[in-house]
Amino acid sequence: MSPYYQGVTGVSDTARVDMGEDNWFEAYEKQVNNELIDEIVTTSLHVNEAQYRLYRTEELARNEKNPVALEAYRLEIEKQKRLIALWQPRLKDMRRNATYYMRASSFANKDILGPKYFKTQMDSMTIDEFLVAICAVRQKAVVNRFFVNYQPSKHQFSDSYKYESILKMDLKDHFRLTSFYLKHYNPREELILGYDPGSFSSLVVLQEKTPEDTRVIKEFTCYAPHDQTDLARSFNDFFGTDAKNRRIKLYYDRAGNKKKEEFEQITTDAKIMQRELQSYGFSVELMNEGQSTIYHWHQFKLLAFIFGDKSNAVPRVTICENECADLCSSIMLSPRKNIDGKIELDKTSEKKVPLHLQAGLSTQLPSALIYALFGLYSERMPAEYTQIPDDLLDNFVV
């Protein structure tokens, strides 16, 4: 009967997602129902008052000899018991279904810690570390993103599902989310896949809904010991039953900074993925065979062009924030770096972040998306666009 049964109580520092720390607990903040919390507070005050009145009245009644006063106390005791019996079960029920998340900075304890503590912390930390650790200002994006013009409010969509179909389901029936319930998936059109193989493998699924509208509708990831077999199985479980058009275009890495052995391994991985998908009846075309090398500065300028929304030469590209949550997160955490005056995607996170956390915190999924977008639209870039300087205006964390 305890309202804490199966509950979670925890305290944590603010996670440094840019340093690979897991911010899993921040998801609870979105679960807070402020109206419910207000009701719990109001009801608790009335229940606590009734409990206090009951306690005080019982204390007075024990020492009272006057029959009239005793009768008044008896009536008051019954009244408070009725109030408690009515509202306490409701209060417990509300508390069982409630989530309360509070974010506070170290300045809440300023009177105890004193000014010297904050000066010491400021002197020993970078400004980014101080903002996160002391001020509880969460870093949602890195400065100098590789996706320089990408804005979640413009380039993500949330109307992902055919809710009318889902709501028709009987609660007794077994429900498994598949592509059938995706609002923006057309089973009669081919699928476009961006693939980044390795110890952590990423697969993003795109579809050109119209000539002006391209949607990224699904992501898949796996990491060692899982491989292409598992990734293809997950893909088939989601799309296999509903796909009328089983043609797939598969894009993968053509970077020029790979060693010969790495390049051959990427090609081999792509062919294995092709074979595994074909085992489920899909027709898979490897789109990168024979194509020229893709350099990071090419990718950077193409992404700036696509997400800059400045031309009709390429369609508007948007990403499903429900089925591609990790991709949306990792795009904002994909920094760029300059080496000898050349722009590169900083892939440090792929080495620093543990494999099981890389989906939303590393450049793996964004790389898979880049391969697909470059393969689809690089030839549409106007010639004059290649003349823009590499040192574009930086983006900043607000």
C-alpha cells in the first residue's frame, strides 16, 4: 500500500553528455504532470491538517471529564476520521502515479558553502564544466556543430504515427509497432538506407515522400557482439511485413581518410549487409561502388546547404523525433574540428563513449545519415556553393 512501492528516488549531478556521461535520468523531467503535483500538494495539506486535528482532539478527549465537551470531541474525531478515510487513499493513488523532478544548482546551498567554494570551483574548472557542475545548466548541444544549420524546431517532426489505427487496437491484443503505423511511410516506394558499419553499427532509413519532401523515418543500431545479421533482422521485423516495394538503395562510407584495410573492411561490411537484407527478400543496390571519395568538407558544405533551407535544388529533409530519437540527440552533439585549415567531423566520441551509450551520444548515427544524404543530393549542389569559405558562422549553445 506504500506510495513508494516500485518507485525510484535518486540524486545525481548534471550529466556531461558531451563527455560521454549518461543522462538517462533527465527523461523523468518530461514525465512531471504539474497539475497532478499541485493536486497532491493541496490534498496533502488537507490530510495533514485532518491528522493533526485528530491527534490533538484525541489528546484533549483523554483528559476531559465534562460529558458535553466529550461529545463534542467525539463528533470532531469522527469528522476528521471520515476526512482521512476519504482523502488518504486518493492521495496515495495520486502519489503512485506521480513523477516529481527537481533541478537545482549548487547556489541553493550558497549560505552553507560560502563564496570561497564557488571561487575555488571557478578557478579549477572550465566555464563549460562550471556551468554544468555548479549551475546545473545542461549542455544540449556542442558549439561548432558539424550540422551547422540544423535546428530541431525546423528539421524534426513528431506527428509520426497513424494514431487512429493504434487506438482501434483492443488492449487485450498483442501490439507490436511496425512500419504499418508510421504516418509518413509509403510501402509502395523504395527505401533509402545510410549505413555506418563497425563495432557499433548504425542504420538510418529515409524515404523521398515527394520531390520536395524527404523524411528520415527510422533508425537501427547494434554493437558487438551483434552484427549485420541482427541489424538486418531488426530491419525486417519492422519493415518486412508491410513493404510492398522491397527495393533498397544502400549508401555507406566513402571517406578518403581511411587506410586500405579499413576501406576494404567497410566495403565487405556493406556487402554482408546487402546479403543479409536480401535473405529477407529485399532487393539491395550498393550505391557507393565506383563513386568518388567523400571528404569531410564536402559533407559539411552539403549539410549546410540542405539544412540551410536556401534552395529548391534539394528537398526539405526532416527527421522523426520519435523513431529517430538517438539520431536527433547525436546530431546536436556532433562537433567539427579544423585540421590544417580543413574541416572535419570530430569523431572523438566514437572512442571515448562506451559502445552501449554511443547511439545518442556519438557521431555514429549522424555519419550514417551523411552517407545517405551525400549519395542522394551531392550532385545537386550549385557550383558557386563550393566556393563558400570553410569558416562558416559558428552556432552557439543558448
